[in-house]
Amino acid sequence: MWVNEEIRKTMAALDSEDCDIAVRAAHKMAERLQTDMAVCRDLAVVRLDEAKEPPLEIVRFRRRAPIDV
């Protein structure tokens, strides 16, 4: 995956635990809002269509298959 130098520097300055929390939050928000989410450079989680800058991470919404019981 290609990552530009500005994003590489930003990622190096972030705590990995904070990044993990942001990605987990993005997954939960994608499920609840049923839309793609973006993790921004400041680790804010926003809808992908509302992102104002290239995101660090994109979390795609995937509808789960129904479980027959």
C-alpha cells in the first residue's frame, strides 16, 4: 500500500493503542450507521463522504448475512 510521507509522519507520532481504538470505533459506527467510515489524521471518525482530507483508514460497511434460527 502506498502511503505519502505526510501520512507516514503522522502515523509515527500516534500511539498504536489510540489508533486501534479509533479503528474499532469506526467499525462499530459503520455497523450502526450502515455506511462507510473514515479515520482521519487526528483519529476522528467521520462518514467517508464527509471526510475533508485523505483518511488514514477506510472502514467499509458490509451487511451481515441473516442468521436463521
